[in-house]
Amino acid sequence: MSPRRGLPYLFGILTLVLAVMGPNRATTQPLRDRVLDDVSISGRCLRVTFSFPLQYLRHFPFDSGSTLRIRFRVSPAAGRIDGDALFNREVARPPGRRALHIVDVTFEGDVAGGPYLTITFDRDVHFKVAQGSDFRSFIVAVQEDGTVPPCFPKT
């Protein structure tokens, strides 16, 4: 077979292989192996966004302390998540964290009674916690002098 005649034959086989494999790859959703999608600070507001929908359950302590633990449940609408990701620990240190006295933000899937989102501060602070309207995030307003920063939508 001459090189000129072999090239169209090879191209035809490659096209057939891609046609068969292409749809399978496009319709398969990848497993998410990370839990924290984004951790950002705007003014005195910390926003922690997850890679899946969740439901806020409670937080402790209620309004002040050096460690804030937020207990939540993964929503059944979350879809496929890498099973190991939900039982791991992820730590984030967002830019600008020192202004809010944040040491780190930790997803704790590896503790009894979890999962928890734990925010560690370098001193006692006052805060308010709310679930984001996207049902994928938590918003933490870190207060100064008892004033609530404008982190939450007006109701």
C-alpha cells in the first residue's frame, strides 16, 4: 500500500474511533473531587462556596468566639460526588483573611457528626451566619463594634 493510499484509510479509522468514543465522553459527568469551590472576602463578609448544593443545619457558637463550626447536610440534588471527597479535609486561606482575623477555613468531612465547615479566627470575634441564596454557600459577617456589615440581602 502506498503512503498516499494509507492516509485516507487511517483518517477514516480515526474518524470512526472518535465518533464512537466522543458521545460517551461528552455525556459522562466527571466526579467532583473537591468540596470547596471558592472562598472569598468582600469587606467584612466571608463567602464560602461549595461544589454541590447543601442545607444549613446549625452553627456553634451562636454569635461570637475564636472558632465557628457550621453543621450542614449535603443536598440529595448534589448528584455524583467523589465519595472520598466528602470524607476528607480541605483547608483554604483566602486573600485578605487577616483583616477579618481569619486563620483558616476548613471543610471537615472526616469528623464524627460531620460534615462541618470550621472557621478559625486569631481572636474572639462577633459574627452572623446565613446560607447563601444559591444553596451552595455560606456567608459569614464578621462584626466590629456590634454593627452588622451589609453581607446579607435585605428582607
